[in-house]
Amino acid sequence: MEEIKKILAVMKEAVAHPGQAVKNYKQMTGKGAVGCFPIYCPEEIVHAAGMLPVGMWGGQTQISQALTIVPSFCCSIMQSNIELALKGVYKDLDAVIISSPCDTLKSIPQDWGYAIPDIKVIQIVYPQMRKIESGVEYLKTEFLRVKQAIEGITGEPITDAALKKSIEVYNRHRRSLREFCTVARNYPLTITPVVRHLVIKSGYFMEKSQHTLLVDELSSELKKLPPREWQGKRVVLTGITAEPDALLKIFDENRLTVVADDLAQESRQFRTDVPDGDEEPLLRLARQWSLIEGCSLAYDPQKKRVEMLIELVKTAGADGLIFCMMKFCDPEEFDYPIIAEQFEAAGIPLLYLEIDQQQQSLERERTRIQSFAEMLNR
Ligand code: SF4
């Protein structure tokens, strides 16, 4: 248990002080850092340049300046990112990479360029016709632009060998987090919803092979613990993010453990590997986008997400699904009615929660979670 506490303390430090994590990295390596906006970002290219990719998934902050730049119906992640940037929190970043899979994100690169001109923006367009070869080829050219932009910052070429190595590091990291999520299911008293989220989130502020070592060690320490019976109920989370932590604490208070997730900030980032093979690395990276399934941001006329969620609830042994709906997130709002209808038809309990990272009071959510837990316990 002491080892587990030590590992979690390191992760907590990274999440609590991401700015310091960036400073430490720069000091240790002499290399820079690049901010990676949600939802998808070819972090491997940044990593191959020796720079630190830093996840930018918003956070809790008082919004005072961002609304002069973005409209109030912009999701809270983007409001926070702009606000934090205006407050100077990201001043150590050399650039930010922003893709445009939703209407909100389409305007953010221009907003950023206007509001924070000192930090370069590298914009990517992910094609929605992602399953056809020309879509994959197109994305490769977008990634080539990213690579050239990063080379322009460091002044050094990013070799194919370095890219292949970084793809390996990232696939290894994905496997490690998948393994952790499976192991964590058996230790709900140690890996509470807040801790589970911490373990995954800390990877956004650490070099990935370092984070993999910690996660592997954590999984192996967990396996040494005697299994303890869980008296509560099990849930799966879906949506963009289930932040803030105060919300996850309410799950715990109501004896709900998270046994799996389909959150964009969590499992959607690591459930699809970059494919192996002899193709050039940028093409392999682009091909991953064609393999992603069940994400509201990746065009899928068949909406496989619904079946995937039903299957996930069953395989994880969950009692229900919690839909964490990011306020003002169109892609997720389009998926919700289809999911709600199919879950009702399948007889699987579903709770809808609205997520706003800046929300001051969570009493409405507390009541809804309490009622859901009571319903599951009936
Ligand atoms: S996908 Fe949703 S949460 Fe993400 S940036 Fe767009 S609106 Fe915000």
C-alpha cells in the first residue's frame, strides 16, 4: 500500500502543478513543450522531436476574460483554455496544436491567434471521410505540416526512426492504461473514481514512457492486494470528461464505482493503437484515425457507439451508464437521443448529467446521482 501511495503522490503532483511539470521537463532536457487541445492530437510527432506534449483539457478557473474572446455558449473546456492562456498559465509552451472536429473548435485557432499571439498555433483538419484511402492520405499531409511546424520550432529534423520509436512508446502507454483500467475494477476501495481519473489524467503532463512505468508499477502493486468485496454498484461513464473531481467524489459518496469508461479524455485516447506495419510512420499515424470507433467526433453513419456502450456495460459487469454531457457540446448532444433510446430498449439504467467545469455548486448533480444510486439498489 505504501508503494501505491507513493505512485499516486507523484501523479497528484503532476496534475496539481502542470506548469511546474513543464518547467522541470524543459530544465532536464533543454527541449520545449507543446500544448495539445482535445480531442485528438498526433502527440507522437511532438514526442519524436524530444518535446513534451501537454494535454489541454481545461480545468476549474474563474472565467473573467475569456468571454471577451469566445461566446458564452462555448463549452467550458474551451472557455477555460482561453482563460488560463490569457492569465499566462501556458506561457512556457512553444506552440499549441488545435484540431477542428466540432463547431467550437473550428473558431478556436483564430481566437487563440488573436488573444495569445505569442504562442504559435498549429491547426489540423481531421477529415470526416476517414475510412477511405484518400482521407488517410489527406490526414498524412496534415501531419506533415505539423511535423514541419515543430521542426521549425526546434530547428532540427524529426526522423522516421524517431517517429517509429515514439509510436512504440505511445502504443505501449495505451496498453498500460488499458491494463490498469481492467485491474482497477477489482480494487474499487483503493481506486476510487477520483483516483482512477487522476491516474489517467496525470499522463497528460508527463513524458509517456515515464508515465507508463508508473502505471505498470501501480497495476502490479494493485494485483498484490487481497480482493475486497464491493458493496456498492458499478457504472460506466461516457461523454467528453467527468470533471471536476468534486463530481467524481459524489459517485464515491453514493457507493458507485467506475468500472469502465468511454470518455474522450480517458479511454477514447488509448483504446485504439496506431497500427504496426511497414508503412511510413506519418501514414500509420493517420491510419489510426480511420480505425477509431464509437467517438462522437469521428464520423460514423452507423453509430456503432451505441452497441459498443451496451457491450462495455455487459463486459465490465456494470449496473448502469452515466452520460456526462458537456454543456454546449454539439457532437455529444447529437449522440445522446440515440443512446438513450437504445439503452431504454435494452433495459439498462442510464443517468444524464450535465458537465460544466466552472460549475460552482453540484447540489443538482448530487440529487440526481443519489436518486440513480437508490434506483440501482432497489
Ligand atoms: S467536442 Fe465538445 S467538448 Fe470538445 S471542444 Fe467541441 S464542443 Fe467542446
